[in-house]
Amino acid sequence: MNVLVTGGAGYIGSHACQRLLRSGHTVVALDNLVRGHREPMKLLGADDPSVPLTFVEGSVGDGGLVAGVLDEHAIDTVMHFAALAYVGESVTDPVRYYRENVRAGVALVDACVASPRVERFVFSSSCATYGDPPEGMVPVPETCPQTPTSPYGRTKLMMEHVLKDVAHACGLEGRAFRVAMLRYFNVAGSDRTGVLGEDHTPETHLIPVAIQAALGKRDHVSIFGTDYPTDDGTCVRDYVHVEDLIDAHVCALERVDPGVHAYNVGIGRGYSVREVLESVKRVSGVDIEIREGPRRAGDAVALYADPSRIHAELGWRASITGLDEIVRTAWAWMSANPDGYRGG
Ligand SMILES: NC(=O)c1ccc[n+]([C@@H]2O[C@H](COP(=O)([O-])OP(=O)(O)OC[C@H]3O[C@@H](n4cnc5c(N)ncnc54)[C@H](O)[C@@H]3O)[C@@H](O)[C@H]2O)c1
């Protein structure tokens, strides 16, 4: 396949590029580098003419640029990772989120539909589209009501609606447009060969934040709320290893039927904040300082996936479900690259 990977210079997108290259596909990564890094593109061989990876710097919202890329590289498949993805920032700067995630996303879809070769489209959606699931809906199935509690979650849900309508219209015209909307839970860990890693600035995800504390890059880690109705009083989340997540994309590319399909991608069980911090302590051997604080507005008590639909329909199941195993891959890259990609 000739695959366009938007957001290819970011954390998950770069892992997708690596996996697609290993499987023999030709890859074009499009990224405006607002949050991504040039370094993973170099590490994957974008500067080497013998490697079928091209890096294009630009926005998915630039319709002319995208149309040119689709045409020049005969793209038949699109993996759309590009987005702004901080819940808190989306609350304080919602217009930027609607502009980058929705307006630019629609421009990308528009160019894809105008290009007759594009047949498969995989979209990075999020469990944030579910908001706080009602009682009895955890583990969360795809049929859970989608009532996002942040502008970020709403931008992802809006793109789901856009894709549903576009796939429907393509079906009316007799065009086979295959769309998979993958609702990720918390993505964690890194490439097990140690080349790629997670480098967000600022970092807000719990595992890398705790590892930064173990590396002495922060003086403590805060727990927001210790009085939740869970076994140890802290919130519970589903952590899926990034390479398993990418495998789910590959299953979607290879097996999804024409039309639009939504799948949860998670391991199907939750780990509490305290369990994650204990795991980071075990793996790193460092006794990180933990400060307990009050609950944070908007945090759901427990959010973990019911991944049975993707297993039944696409045959995907997470291969790594142990927290220490996920944390070990993250620790390996971050301890070898304490300044992230900026450290070279
Ligand atoms: N990391 C997670 O746990 C998680 C969970 C659920 C969903 N997601 C979704 O997965 C996707 C990838 O997340 P990530 O963690 O790799 O984030 P990331 O910030 O590392 O990667 C996103 C990439 O998109 C690029 N980008 C942003 N706007 C762009 C635009 N208009 N045009 C071109 N490039 C643009 C950024 O520069 C960045 O490289 C996002 O869509 C995110 O919403 C991530």
C-alpha cells in the first residue's frame, strides 16, 4: 500500500511509520511539526533515498498540498493521527482545537474523497468521545453514549460524524470507501527496538510523567484525588502498548469492510494511578516522591475499554497487558534519551 501518515512525526504516528515500513509499504509522513519532531523521521530513514519514506512538512488543512501528495505518491490509504491532543489546552483555547482538529481534518477528508485512489482511511479517535460513561457502561463498549466533556473530545466526535456522512455518501455513489475510527484509550510505551519513543512538551501522560520524576526531571508526581470509589481510591485507566495499537491499525487496513466502523482499542482492564506509580518505581528502581491532592474537575472514575468488537471483527487483541512490560519499554527509551529527541 502507499500510505499517507498524517502526524507522522508525532509519538504514535512515528511508530505507525516504522511498522508500515517494516511491512513493506511505501510511506509519506505529513506533519507541520507543531508538536512533532524531525528526529524520528531521520531515524526511520527519511533522508535515505533507498528507504520508501518521504517526510513532507505542512498542515493537513492545506488542501492543495494534500491533493498534490495524494496524487504524486499514488496514495491509496490514509492514517490520520494529526491533531492537537491536550484536554486542558482545548478548554482554554477551543477555537484552535476546532481549527486544527476539525477544519483541517475536514480539508484532509475533502482531498481524500476527491482523489479516486484513496480507499482506506483510519482515524485516531479517542475514549474522550465517551466523556464520563454512565453506570454499568464500564468496561466501555462502542455503544456507550458519546457525550464528551471537553472541546478536545468534541473535535474527535465531530470528525467521526464527518467520516460517517462521507462514507455513507461514497456508498451511495457505489465507491468502496473503508473507514475505521479507532477509539484509543491511554496509549503508552515505545518501540521495543529502542529507536522511537514518547516525547511530548509539555508531557501530561501519567507513565512518562512518572518516569520523568524517576529521572530527576521533576521533583514529584501528583495524584489528583485519593477518595474515588475504586480499590485504592485513585482513578483507573486502560493502558495499551503503542505497538499493539499500531497492530490494530494494520488489522483495520487489511480487514475492514467498505463503510464506517468504530472500534475501541484498549487492553480491556484498568490500572489505578497508584498501580502505575508503583510499576514505575519497580521498573526504574527509583522511589519517586508522590504528593496527594484533591480531585481534578472532569476526571472520570474509571475508564477502560470493552475491546470485544475489534477482536470479533478484525481479530485484534492486545499482546501486552502487563503494566510492568509496558512501562519497561517506556523506561528503556526515556532513560536512554533523558532529553527526548532534543538530546539527539
Ligand atoms: N497519546 C494518547 O494516549 C492518545 C489517546 C487517544 C487518542 N490519541 C490521538 O492519537 C493521535 C496521535 O497522538 P500522539 O500522542 O501521537 O500526539 P502527538 O502530538 O505526538 O502527535 C500528533 C502529531 O500531529 C501533528 N499535527 C498537529 N496538527 C497538525 C496539522 N494540522 N497538520 C499536520 N500535522 C499536525 C503534530 O505536530 C504531531 O506531530 C492524535 O490524534 C490524538 O488525539 C492519542
